[in-house]
Amino acid sequence: MLYTLSHSPWQCDINALLRLVRSGDDLLLMQDGILAALNDSRFAAALLATPARVFALQNDVEARGVSAQISGNIEMISYNDFVKLTVKHASQMAW
């Protein structure tokens, strides 16, 4: 399953999302969801503790001016990589 988080972690039930994530899933942070990947935040720690691979959409990170503040453990990807994730996963859930 591909999960996409487009809302700020302060404005959604991110704990509910994290309870759903399983091994083999991918989680893409986009739009305001990239704020969950900020260095040393409780959200980044929780994301990285899941069995899923966590990505952040680079264009959204750059648009918000937080490139230097994103956890180094979260992989930045392009829109082309986002398309590859959608092809990889038949199911997608947006948050």
C-alpha cells in the first residue's frame, strides 16, 4: 500500500495512519505533510519507527524552505519517483 500524507501532522490523526502501516508499505510525505519529517521531531521519529519506507517529495520540501531541516533518514524523491511508487502499489490511501 502507498500512503500519502499531505496534511500537517498537527492537523491530522497521524497516529491512526501509523497504526495502519505494514511491512512492504511506502509512505510519501507531500505538501504540508513534509513537516512530519523535520529533524528531531516526534513525528519524524514515529515515522522512522514504522516498518514502511518513508519518502518526502523534494519539490514540496524546497517550496517550504525546509531542505536543511529534513531528517537525513527520510529519502527525498522527485515527481517521477512518485509515479513509480504509484505504479508499484495497486492500492493507495491519502491522508
